[in-house]
Amino acid sequence: MRRKWVQWTFSAIFSAVVIGWAVFALDWQAVGRALASAQWEWILLAVGLVFVTFVTRVFRWQALFFPEKQPQPALFSALLIGQAVNYIVPARAGDVTRAVLLNRMSGASTAQTLGTVALEKLWDIAMLVLCTVGLGLIFPLPAWLTAPVRTVTIGLAVAAPVPAILLWRRKNLLAAIDRWGERFFPAFHRRVQKPVENALDGFSGMRHPRPLAAVAFWSLATWGAGALINVAVFRAVGLPLSAIPAVLLLIVLQVGVAVPSLPGRIGVFEGLCVVVLALFGVGYDVAFSYGLILHLAVFIPPIALAALLSFLSVE
């Protein structure tokens, strides 16, 4: 409880510092002019691409359920609502939410779903590392980015073999749970064994080439669409920027998820955009306007649709 209180306090202070800087350092008339002159057709394209990323993630998530096929409408609703919860509530509560929702909508095992979600996170971390390494070959990355990505890379190297090892030793693991559970925890070990078995089922798709290739393809498609969202908002505010800053911004915003902040990353999201775009000579006022538009495009439409889907499911 104390740890959560400290984290929330630090989050509030961190976001307040960024917001305070924005209030006193920005020329708000210039920000207003940049927002007023934004081209709405590009913003609408960005919003459309946001939902494209949800579609690509649904296809990827479906490929992780191997050999079963979960219905795409249920996957889409659970993913969208879960992501909206992640935007609003800290500690990745949306990941558990979508596992519970998918269980209610399609009967998928909650433990198996959480296994697929864990694999999904590993794939996103792998894409983050891949994009960072690729971009570093053609653009000098700042040290404040390479340091945390290096830490993430080490974490990936440690975590990535875990699903393979668990699958390889699946029978031994389940036998050990049965043997030691019966001996030391007879009251509830049977209740533990089945969820563990289901969770391991969530990793089973990685043993077969076809779902493995599908997951890789849809991961690339998801990150590609994410970069195109940034490009569309560049066009919306009249910035002549394209691939390199778009990918760099995508990487930084993904790393920024780990930065403590208020729900919705209020303040931090815009601050990260300002820091990245400053590397390309974009002024603070325009960069902040860009960050605000991108923030609204990425967060508000999915949250609104998730609220609608939640309301309809209750009805």
C-alpha cells in the first residue's frame, strides 16, 4: 500500500512538473495558432490508423491462440476495453481486464489468455529493440534513450527463453506441481495445477512455424501503423518530417510507458514529444501542439468506443 502511495505521489509530481513547465515556458498564443491551423483530414487519418493498430493487434492476438481460434469480435472488444483501462488505471490493470472479458465473451481460459498477453508483451519489447537498433544504424540516438533500451534488451534476453523452457519442460513442471503440491499444499494444489497448465497453453503457438510467422508479421504491421500515425500528425501541423522522427518518437513514447505519470500520461506524453521533436529543430510551441493532437488522437477515440462497447455489453 505504501509503495503504491509513493508511486502515485511521484507520478503526480512528475506530471505536475511537466505541466508547470508547459504553463510558464510556452507561448500559448503560438500553441493556439498551431492548433487552429491543424489540418483535420490528416488528424482523421491518424485516428483511422489508431484503429488499424487495434485490428492488427487482434490478428496477432488471434494467432497466439493456437490451435484454437478465438472470435475476432470478442478479441477486438476485450482488447479495446482493456487498453482503455490501461490508459486510465495504472499498473497494467487492463491486461487482466481483457483476460476476464474474453473469458466472459468467448469462454477462453483466463490463465491461457494471460499467457498470450505475456507473449504479446515480449513481442512488443522485441519490436522496440529491433526498431531502436535499426534506427541507430542510420541516426545518432541520444544517450538518454539508448541507456533504458539497453536495460530493456537485457531484460528481453533473460525473459524471452522462459516460454520456450517452460514448454520444453512442461510435463516435468506439471508433475512437480502435482507431486510437491500434494505433499505440502494438499488443500489447494489441484486448483493451481489447471491454471498453470492453461497458462502454458498460451505459449503453445510459439512451437509452430505458421502462428510464429503470423505473429511476427502482425507485430511489424502494428508498429508500422504506429509510425504512420506520427507521420499523419506531422502533416496535420505542417511539419516536414517523416520516417526517422516518426519511428524515434514511437520508440520514445513506448519507453515512456514505464515513466510514472498521472492516468492517461497527462503532461508526460506531450513532454516526450517536445523532447524528441527538439532533436529535429522543432520549436517547443509547435512540438507541444503536435503532442497534444497526437495524445487526443491516440487516447480519446479508443476510450470513447470502449465506453460504448462496455455500455452495450451491459445492456
